[in-house]
Amino acid sequence: MTRIQNELQYQSAMARIEELLKIVNNDTPVEDKDSIELVLLSELVADYEDVHYPIEKPTLTDVLKLRMYEMGLSQSSLAAMLGMNQSKISEIMSGKSEPTLKQARTMVIKLDISPAIVLGV
């Protein structure tokens, strides 16, 4: 199979995907030509984006801020939830400090965060 070579081809593929999304839905058989085309173009676009528009792994700070927003928490309420003092949370969020293994485990469990993100792996 070929791959998308340049931005013009990428934009063209994206435009065609937009057209196909108006035609193909969950009830469309997988053998349908439009459904097949959508899958193929989507895979080509995904491969191109992996190379040209990579998404970096989120940092622990990014994830903590997101969880705080989602859960309606302030830094002090986050600290209380995790059994940590507010200054330690502040240090972790500013990147000046890393959580201990025990603190990391608590974050993983109470905030439902991937261990890889908490441990920076």
C-alpha cells in the first residue's frame, strides 16, 4: 500500500474523509465500498499524522491539572484527597519535585492516572 507523501495529499484525504463521514455510519456494512475507502484513508491519514503531527505524551503536571479541572478540585483539595501537604503538590505541579512511590501509587488509584505518566515512563 502507498502512503501520503505531502501536505496537499493529506488535505485532500482529510476532505474526502469528511465527505465519507456523511455517507458511512454504524449501519453501513463493512463490505460497502465507501466504508472500505473510509477505513483505508483513515489509516493513511493516521500514519501521516504520526510522523508529521506527533502527539507528545502528557506530563504529570498536565494530567494533574486536567484531573483537578474534571473533579472540580483546587490544589489544596487535591492535596487533602491525596494525603499530601499543599507545598508538595505545588512542587510536583511545578516540576521541582517528583512524587515518592507511595504518593505515586495514591495518585494512580485516587485520580485514575496511568502509572506510566505518574512515574514519567
